[in-house]
Amino acid sequence: PKTIRLKDYREPPFLIDQVDLRVELFEDGARVHSRLDVRRNPSVQPESELHLDGEDLKLEEVTLNGEHLSASRYVVEDSQLTIRDMPDSAVVGVVTWIKPQENTRLEGLYKSSGMFCTQCEAEGFRRITYYLDRPDVMARFRTRIEADLKRYPILLANGNEVDRSPLEEGRHQVTWEDPFPKPAYLFALVGGDLVERHDSFETVSGRNVALRMYVEPRNQEKCDHALAALKRAMRWDEEVYGREYDLDVFMIVAVDDFNMGAMENKGLNIFNSSCVLASPETATDAIYDRIESIVAHEYFHNWSGNRVTCRDWFQLSLKEGFTVFRDSEYSADQGSRTVNRIDSVNMLRTAQFAEDSGPMAHPIRPAEYMEITNFYTVTIYEKGAEVVRMIHSLLGPELFRAGSDLYFERHDGQAVTTDDFVRAMEDASGRDLTQFRRWYDQAGTPELAIEDSYDAASQTYRLSISQSCPPTPGQPEKAPFHLPFELGLLGTDGQDLELQLEGSEPSGRSMVLDITEPRQEFVFTNITARPVPSLLRGFTAPVRLRYPWTRDQLMFLISHDSDGFNRWDASQRLATDVIEALAEGREAEVDARLVSACSALLKNDALDPALVAKMLSLPSLAYLIELTPSADVLKLHQAREQVLTSLARSLRDDLHEVYQRHPAPAAYRYTSEDMAARALRNMALAWLLSINDEQALKLARSQYGQANNMTDRLGALRAVVNSDFAEARQTLLDDFYQQWQADPQVVELWFAVQAASPQAGTLPHIKALMEHAAFDWKNPNKVRSVIGAFAGQNLVNFHAPDGSGYSFLAEQVIRLDPSNPQIAARLVSPLTRWKKFKPETADAMQRALREVMGQPKLSRDTYEIVSKGLS
Ligand code: HT7
Ligand code: ZN
């Protein structure tokens, strides 16, 4: 496969002003008639040939200004339609025949549960018709959809509906017009027998926007949460960013077969059912949260992505990083800011740090790719959001908002670069972000090594911060980064001290330092006793922090730090230190200090229970692996289990007491308070079942049977499935399936609980799940809930010492690759992390990768991941 490079970017030689589509939907295929108003781009060297992209299309006709084009004027090869001797401007007509029914890749136009739908980002539109399929070609679209009226009463496309009429033979047409020029990746159409849920929103300027949600009839009771979230997000974007919605209608459609979470098509967002549909009985709190943030994310793209879009796919983080930052701030404003930050950072430090230290490490603005869909990564999204967050921290909220206003005003209707974004921030704030720009083109996670000393005689505290960044593929050396570093100093009474840098005015009890040099020293004055530093408060930069904390210092921070994030971070560092010492055989028993810290947390009524639940959660095995060079998975798992069971034994009474103190209320409410209570209750249950507590088994059975919501029901089920109570496990699993088999989203949860369980997770059990009637290779959610959950969450079984987990995964990737390469490429990535593991493990993982590599017809998607994974 060819490598595409940012340095080769050229403006398009032709532009398209208007696209007229007529899409005829049939049971055996679809015919697409397209008329493109094409003109030569005046700002580039003229070219005589027009090259239109197209994949898997049957070309039926080509016309130029309405005239049939003779075969000598055009050629179809290498996924392109080339028209020779192209005039300065012309109407290019193309008719193609496609087969949505056979489209298992789920890119372009395809069928899902009887409905037609599209996914065009990144390069799906070229699977519908020949086009200049690149984001810097922006056109106005008019879309006429024709289909059988009975089977497909609902026909949707972008923009506003402008016409509808019956046609012959029981067919009908609906025509849509989108007044906003857009790249083809934002095109969408839907045709199906769907029910419509109505709502409305009055914008800040008093315009009424019709909100509509389209779902299969069986899901009509599951729309309330998404619609409520949408209205909250619309209001928030007006209030916080001054962004008003711009069309008369905003539509959301739920589809069962979808490669990712959702898609921000202009005015017609399409969602994976699992990311938009919810009822208390079928969705957990985590799913409610996920829906809230994804609905907001897709809506926010209307400005950050659609009105201002990307010039090319190297700029993907321009829209994704900024939009993730926007959605995470939105979520923080809805519930607990600290808990939200903890969840984001936990994910970043586990998944993104791992990616950044592996073979696929890339900057948030990559320099090259083979297949762009491989670059919808945690780096582009989550690290991209952290980079925007750092700009926010460096500029402060007012100047950041001024920068955002300038960016939207300056670039409305344009396709731009990350550099344009940074320049708007600079111009609005007067700050120089030249050095800061390195975050966009240097990959890898910087490390900050902190040293400190206290001088009682001069009452000064000296802090030195050194930064470095390990090499990443193609980048052996890194220049220093510019980053904000927030800190506080705790006095002996646990209070934040007044901070005063030598030679400066006092600057409050928490301050943000600007780090720019390889090594910087800061001297704090008037410090009367050695303080305990609270470093990188709120995780102001995506870095690894090295400081030789003692366990006593961590205990102190857990009890006193005024920064909730750092309190949690101290709890994680303490638990990690204890687990690592056990895994390495340096200690045999669980340090009593950890037990007393947890005991105090369980009894603490003053702290937010949601924060308590987070602080009590042990670091995940994935995170522990990420921290450990040459990791031995089994040893880490056993050490983690030893800590868990020893805490549960020592704190058994406290856990029962916590369980009783947080009873389930009569009705489910999606509130921070109730969710925190459910989190604590279910955590207590899981801990107690880890020590096979019979009384807890009774509680779990009764919670499972009486729960009025899926969080509690699944919490009880998961705790039992992960326990040694084999008979109860099977009884509850059977009952759960009996009750919920008609609901695919709940069946996905049922699959995932089993596939991720360290208990149930022997390979034969996973294989049996794949033979189950509800498993479906064509449905990415099912593949993810069994194979993805096994390889991504069931690490102790996936890394079984005999290598069986690896060869199993290789086999499934090989099987999936021809039908859905995007999902196959995502699935294979755990194998590429072999450098993290001890040598025998690494060898077995590479063997599995070579097995995949040896396949004669590998997709470009999987080839890129596997070849880079082996390098
Ligand atoms: N912008 C959307 C990206 C997306 C996507 C990309 C590749 C293949 C399938 C896809 N489905 C959606 C999602 C988002 O970030 O909002
Ligand atoms: Zn996005």
C-alpha cells in the first residue's frame, strides 16, 4: 500500500460548487445519478485531466454538460475515473450502480437491520459515486432519494426537506437541500421504516429548531435521554462558546451496524444504537454517561468540524481534539468535574500512553499514513483534547474564548489546519505559541522528573523540573515542550501554603508554572517547614511524572490534598506501589497503610461518594502493564488480586456497612448523587464476592432479582460472574439471557461480562460465545463485545502463557479482514504492543502477528497496523 504524506499536500486542481444527487434504492442495489458543477481551481497550475475517486462502483454512464462522453474521453482505473481535456468548468454527470446489501465494510451506503444508511467519513463517499473525495472540496448538496413507500417511508438526507411526492409502482421521493457547503465526508442519507420522536429547541436568537429522532419501532421508548442531552448540549454551546444551531431541523438516527460510535453528518447525525438508546432497565450509568458525551460531541461538531472543517486528513485532530475538549468540558459542567477529569486521565494514561510508546505512536498531526481510518486514535482524540486543554490553561478561560470566537469567525465555511487554530489563539491572546506547536508534530509522552529540597535556614523550598521525551518511530530526538504545570504545597497541617516565588509577588495557594526548558528551577520563599508537594494538579499536561513519593506522603495527600484529582492520583500511586512491590517479590504482605487508607475512605462522609468510589478502585491491570517494563501479566494480576482480596477480608464489615448505607431508591434517577451511590454499592459487592462471601452472594442474588435498573442488575451479575460461585454464575447468566435476548444492546452487555471475566475467560468459553445464536460476525458491536472484550479487557486470559489467546486473536482477525477491514485492524492492535512484555510473551505475540502478515490478501487497514507492529 502507498504511504500518503502531509508534505505532498497540494490544493485540489478542481473545485465543486454544487452536487445534485438522485439515489434510487432497490432491493438488489442502488443507482446513483450525480451531477457535479465542476470548475478549475484558479489558484493552482491548470491540469487538463479531472481525477474523481471511486471504489467498488459499477460505472453506467458519464456525461459532460449533458452530452454522453465517448470512451476516448475518460478512463476508469486505480480507483479513479479520469476525464481528459476537461474544460474550465462543466457539469459532470455520472451514473453508478452499487450494492448496499453486500456492503459488509459499513463504509459508503449499506443496509443495517433492513434500513439503508451511510457512513462517509473518512473516504466512504467514493463508494457511493465518483467524486473529489477530499475534505478541502466543499460543495452544496441537493439529494433526491427514491424508494418503495411501504418499506422505506422515511427518507432522510442533510439539510432541509424541500420536496416530496409519490412515484409510480408504489415508490416515493423526498428531496433535501443543504444550504451549507460541505465536504463529502459529511454527506448522509437514510431510508427505512422508522418511528419518529419529535422535540424542539428555541435558539438564543429565538429560532425554533425541530429535533427529530428516528429509531426502529422496538426502540421508541429509549430516546428520552438522548433528546434531553441534545437540548442541554445545544444550550451549553450557546452559553459557553456562543455557537447557535444553523438549520431548521436536527436529526438523529440510530443504526445497529456501525463501525464507530456516531457520525456528525450535517443536520443528520447517525449513531451506533449502543451510543444513543437508553432506558433505565436496559442501560447502565456508564452508558447514560457515554450517550450524554457522544450526543454532545456530535452536536458540537456542527461548528468544530462542519462549519469549520479540516483541510486534509492530517488535520483530523483539529476537529476531533477540539471537539473532545468541548464535550469533556460539557460533561464536567453536568456532573462532578473532578470525577470527569479522573475518567479522562485514567483512559489517557492507560490507552493513549500505551499507544504513544508503541509502534503506532504518532503526533496529533501525523506526517504520514497508509489508511486514514487507522488514525482515528486515542492520540488524535484524547491527546488532541489535552493539547487544546493546555492552550486553555495557558491562556485562561477568557482569552481562550476570544481565540475560539476568532477561529470560528475567521474560518467559517473554510477547510483549515491545526496551525490556523493555534494562530487564532495567538492572535486573540497576544501569546506566542511557537514552542507550544511542537505538541502537534512530536509524538511520545514527555517525562517530567521532579527533584526538591528544603532549606530550613533560609525557609526556602526548591523544586527542579526536568523534561525529556523518549524516541518514537521516525523521531529519535525531541525538542523541549511548552506546558502548563499546576502545583500546590501542603503544610504540616495539610493546608495549602501561600505560594511566593523568589523575587515575585505572592500568587495564591495553587499556581500554574510555564515549563519550556529541559530543566527549570523554582524557589519558593517563606516556607517554614518541609512541605508535601501536590504536583501537576488537575493533570494540566499529558506527561509522565516522576517524583520519589514516600508512602507516608501519599497517605498525607490522600487525606488532605485540596485538589480532588491529586487526591485520587495519590490513592492510585499508593495502590500501584504496593502491587508492584508484591509482583516483584520485594514485599510479601499488603502494606497496612493501604488498608487503613481504604478503611478511612469507606467511612468518610465528607467526601463526594463518587470520588470515594474512584479512589477505592484499584488501578486496572492494563494500567499496571503500561507502567511496567517487560511486564509479567500473571504476576501483576496475582499481586493485584492479592491486594483486592486482602482489602476485602480486612474491610469486610465496612463493606457490608457501605452496601447497606447506599440502598437503591424506588425509582431510577440519572443524577450524580444516585450514580455515586450505585458505584459504591456495586464496588462493595464486587469486593465482597472476590472473597467468596456467602452473605454477599445473597445480597447479589436479591439485587439482581429486584433491580429496577441495569446498573444494579449488571453490577450484581458481573460480581457473581467474576466470583468462584460457579453455579450461581450460570443460573444468573441463563436468566439474564432469557429475559433480555430480544434486545441486542443488552445481549452485548451479556457477552461482554463473560468475555471480560478473568474467571469465565478460558478460551473455550469465548469460542462457545462466538457459536451462540446471538453472535453475528457482520455486527461490529457483537464482535467488539466478545473478541474485543476478551483481547482488550480480559488481559489475564488473553495473555495466557501458552500463547493461545494470541493465536486465537490472529485467527479472528484473518477471518474478519475481508469483510470488515476497519474492525479487523482495530481488533489486531493489542498484539502490536509486544515490546511491553517479557521476552517469551513478546515472541508469542510476534508469531501471531506474523501469522496475520502471512495472509496473501490483507486489507490496507490491517496491513498498516500489522507491518508497523512488527517493525
Ligand atoms: N467523526 C466521526 C468519525 C467516524 C468514523 C471514522 C472512520 C470510520 C467510521 C467512522 N464513523 C464515525 C466520529 C466522531 O468523532 O464524531
Ligand atoms: Zn468527533
